[in-house]
Amino acid sequence: MSFVGTTGRLGSGDLTDPVHPHERGRRAIADRLAPVIAARIGS
């Protein structure tokens, strides 16, 4: 199991409300997680 911290990764412009990301926020999350996942599965 792996943990990827996300605190401070999104700004208010990435959120539809104080908690939920909109499209730009989801893209920022994906851009951060994709290399971590790829490294973990060996791609």
C-alpha cells in the first residue's frame, strides 16, 4: 500500500466548493498521481 499526500496540492481555483475539485482540479490530481501509479506498477 502507498500513500500520496495531497495537502496543499489544489488551490481554491481548482475546487467547486471547499472540498470537491472541478475539471482543472481533477486534472491536477491525475497529473500528480499518474507517475506515482506508473512507478508502483512498473510501467
